[in-house]
Amino acid sequence: MERAHDAVEMLDRPAPFADLSQNLDDIARFNAFFGGARLTMRHVKRLVADLPRDRRVTVLDVGTGGGDIPRALVRWARRAGRSIRIFALDRDGETLRAAALRMAGYPEVTLVRGDALALPVRPCSVDVAISALVLHHLPPAEAAVSLAEMDRAARRGLVANDLFRSRLAHAVVWLTTRLLARNRMSRHDGPMSVRRAYTLGEVESLARRADLADVRVHRHAWALRLCAVRTTTQHSPRRSSTQPSPQGFALQLELPRLRDQLSPRLASARRRPSPRTAGSVSARTSRP
């Protein structure tokens, strides 16, 4: 089956909020039903297994959608007695609005607006960077950039989870969405996602293109998923010595918003003469 390079999913275009919200719920249910969310969690848990128990785990979820995987990670961390902080990033404002409605009771998750191709983070800002059902939305050059960005952000590794392309996977997803999907976007985008997905060999090629030769791509046929996983070691290239704390990372994400809030006030302050300046001018002009 050839990849449908030019196909466009309804999720990639502006959509009514109700449709978008139902579609995100369908994706969450299928992630749980087919085990896609569990696969991501399995790899994340392995990547952070040797962190000290009292050390907070930090995760960046790129293209979070409705945020079902961040919520699942939080529930796991609570059961395991671990502290966790998750930054759930998406570039679409309406998607983030839908995610926010689902985050009640999950203060461990911070929603962030940003682009997978230019993550608003410094190198090695989080322990693990993850993505799910994101790669197939991107053409090859951009998918490689996304992997490189995730690798840049993470100090312990990355997990990129997505569908793989095959006729069987297409048939299964087509039938499943016809029987179980509650939304027209899901029925359209589900099979289309398989047609746009990459094969195992193509994901390996994307990793090489991203200069990540040691990425391992796991094929989970029962879940119709591929997981590209990189475990970063002290010998891995592309590491940075700059490793801000989780608190520093949170502040880093807040800086653009604070700058936007303060810029008008600063500009107004520059235009307004200070009392000292006004007094000086008055003093000079009052002299004979």
C-alpha cells in the first residue's frame, strides 16, 4: 500500500468544537481499546525506571490532543507513589481548550501551546519526550525534524508511537471506526490515518534523517502500532550539558506569556517621563 502523501484529515482543518471534542474522545477510547496508550507507558516506565524514587519524573507530550496519555501517566505515577510533572503540548488552540476540559483533577499536567517542529524548550529540559499519532500528520522532512526536536528536549529518551501502514491495519481500523466511532471525523480520519502512516522501514529512515541512528523501532502488530524509542545514554551524541530543573522548565514555558503581558506596560512606561526626569526638565526651564 502506497503512502497517501497528499491526503488531508478533517482533524488537520478547522472543525466545529463539538466534532473536535467527540473525535478526541474517540481517539482516547481507541488508544485504550487497542493498547496504544499502554505501549507508550510501557516504554516511558522503562526509561525512568532507574530514577531515584524521590525524584520527580518530567515528561513532554508532543501533540497531546485530548491529553488521554498524560492523564494515564499521572494515574500510574499516583499508584506507584511517584511525583510526576507533564507538559502537554499542542499547536492548536481549540484542541488545547478541549484538553483543558478533561484535566480537572490532574494538576500534574500543564497545557502548553507550541509547535512540534520548534519545541519551546531548552535542550534536556525533561526526562522523556513522547508523541502519539503525530508522525503520520507530518511529511517525511517534518517528521524527521519532530523526532530531532523530541530528542533535543529529552535527557533520558523519546517514545514516538504511531500507527503503521498496511492493508490489514486499514481494514481493521475502517471496520472498527464504522462500528464504534461516535463521530464523523473519526470515521473519516481513522482509515485515512493508516493510509498516511509510515512503515517500520520508513520510520527507521526518518530516524536516520534526524541523525538518530540508535533509535529502535518496535512493531506491535496486535495494537497496529510502531514505537520509535531512543534511550539516551552518556555516550549518546546530541546531548547538552544544560539540564534545567523541572521548576526552571516550567518558568521557561511561562516566560513568553509573561513577556506578552508586560510588553505593553513597559512600552507605556518608556513613553511616560519619570518624575525625576520631569523635575529636571522643570528645573532647567525655570532657570533665568
